[in-house]
Amino acid sequence: MSQQRTLFSQLLPYAKMYNLDGPLVILKGHSERVGEHVLPRLTDILNRLSQATPGESSLGEELSNAITDEMARVIVKRVRS
């Protein structure tokens, strides 16, 4: 769980650049439901964001897709429980 919190904290400045900080904070609030499978995906995106030119749109889109996909999965999991 602390690995997730650290990852979300590191992603937050990048999420703000792409106006994704709101969804990321919501996802962080449901971190107990976030699957371990998404951590490598987010870590990979974070690593590439840290080396990319600021504002690189393809990485923003990847981050958006990763957050959206996981939010959808978390919502479905919550509804089913």
C-alpha cells in the first residue's frame, strides 16, 4: 500500500500538467481497491514522464488511459461488492 501511495505522490505533478490530478486523487482515495497489476503500468509511465519533454502529449494520453481504465475497474469492483 505504501508503494502505491509513493507512486501516486510521484505521479501527481505530472498529472497536474495534463489536468488529471482530480482523477488521480480519486483513484488514490480508493487505493485499497487498486489492483497490483496497474502499478507496473503506472511506474513505466512515471519513468518515461520523468525523462520526457514537458507536455509530451502521448504520455499524457497514456497516463489518462491508465487512470481511466483503473478507475472503471475500481468502480465495477465497488458496485459488485
